[in-house]
Amino acid sequence: MAHDHHAHAHDHAHDHAHGHDHAHDHLAGSSERKLLFAFVLTTAMLVAEAAGGLFSGSLALLADAGHMLVDALALLLAFLGARFAARPADSRRSYGYGRIEVLAGFVNALTQFALVIFIVVEAVQRLSSPQPILSGVMLGVAIAGLIANVVVLRTLHGHDPDDVNIAGASLHVLGDLLGSVAAVLAALAVRWLGWLWADPVLSVLVSLLILRSAWMLLRRTSHILLEGTPEGVHLNEVQAALQGADPAIVGVHHVHVWQVTAGSRMATLHAELVEGADQGRVLIAIKTMLSERWRVGHATVQFDPGPCPDELEGCGPNGRHVH
């Protein structure tokens, strides 16, 4: 019976675990503060727009207030995602709760699709039966909303590129920012030109921009949830590079790289070594290359004494190959 040698540098893994935890805690704490501020400011602006819409009788402002309500709920969901992601791993969830961030981004993308449908339906209704708007009040509230959205978007800007939770929240705020721009332009068009149709037409244009961004976010989050290879990582390149990481490496196979959550990349692989090779030295070479070239923070390496046991005929249930 072939003997599997599963090599793992305990001290290195322990040091890395502490380093990764501290880095993730810092990122999570920063995300929480940004999202909480964004939620509070968006909620305040939501109340102001709703009050302005009721006072002026503006359906446009009330619709934008509904838009901001969706945004506020999305920001709250993203905040809770970041808060839960900071909880430590336990015996049932060895990776912790980090993937909640990805789930929050996924849900945010789906709500954007629902929001686009709402905007289009509202636009069609307004085109068929235009409603009078007090453009002065609408313009003032829309400008205030625009400023608030700019502040929130700048607060969320500069997040980790892998952080789909913040990306989802930013998408909502960007949609609201575009909505505020459209509301300002519509208010000007109504006030100075009497174009009541400007508001629904601009709303449809904004919804098309939101739809594109929502589709991109949905693809990103779905890819992570399906354990897809992270952006910029090509398994053929990784395998070829690792085979040259140390002269003692005969071959590398069964390479898997995936992403648990923002900035947390994992990898597993098998390596066949020459007889009598220094496994500790090879392990460090492999882990160093994975970390420096592909930002893989945690890697599990199995050293095979010869042909891979997983590829031997009949080694799996019902004689299947095991991968």
C-alpha cells in the first residue's frame, strides 16, 4: 500500500495564521466603520428625500427615496456581513464566517436587478401619465442627495479589490449617485424647459448603467461561491512555475486555487520529489512562490513518493479515480 506523505510546516502555518488573522481583522474593522458611516448617512438622506417628496408632491423624489431605502438595506446587510466575517472560526466552520461577505455581495447584486425592474416600470407609468413636480424643492433635495452620495462613495472608495462585500455596497451607492444626478438634471429640465418626460427617460438610462454593474458583480460573487480560480491566476502557469521552484521537484499536479473571501486565497497541490529530497526546503520554496506571485496566503502540499496514489486504478470507490 502506497504511503502518502502530507507535509505541512507547523511553525510557518502558525505564524501565517496569526498574520492572516491580524490582516483580516484590520480589513474587517475598516470595512465595518466605512459601511456603518455609509448606512447612517444614507438613512438620513432617505428620510430627507421622503419628507421632501411628500411636501412637494414629487413622485420623482419619493421614487428616489425608495431607491435609497433599498440602498440603506443593502448597506446594512453589507455591514452585518463584515461584522459576522470578523467572528473566529469554530469546529463547525473551519474557515470562519468570512464568506458571508461574498453572500452579501451576491444578494446586493440581485437586489439591483429588482431595483432596475422597479425603475423601468415607474418610468413607463410616468411617460404614460406625467405628474406635476415642484421643481424647486426637487432640485434642492436632489442636490443634497447628490452631495451625500458623493461623500458615501468616497468613504467606500479604495477598498480591497477582492472585497465583493464593499464592492456590492459601492454599487448601490453608485446607482444612487447616478439617480441623484438624473434627478438634478430632470429638475432643471422641468423647471426651465417644462420637459416632464426628462425624469423617466433619465431614470431608464441610469437603470441600464446599474444593470451592467450588477451583472459584473453577480458574475464575480457567483465565481467565488463556485470555488472558481481567483482573478489573474491561471492554473497551467501556476503548475509550470511550481515545477521549477526547486530542483528536487519532479512534477506538480492536482493544483487547486480558490478564494474564501476578500484577500483570502487558498491552494492545495501534489508534488512528486526525487528520492531523498529535503521536503522542508521544497515546502518553503513552494509556499514562498505561491505567496509572492499569486498572493496565496494558505497552501496545503502533499508530497507523493512516486506515482500519485490518487491516480492509481481502483483506489477510489467503485474503482473510480480519486481527484
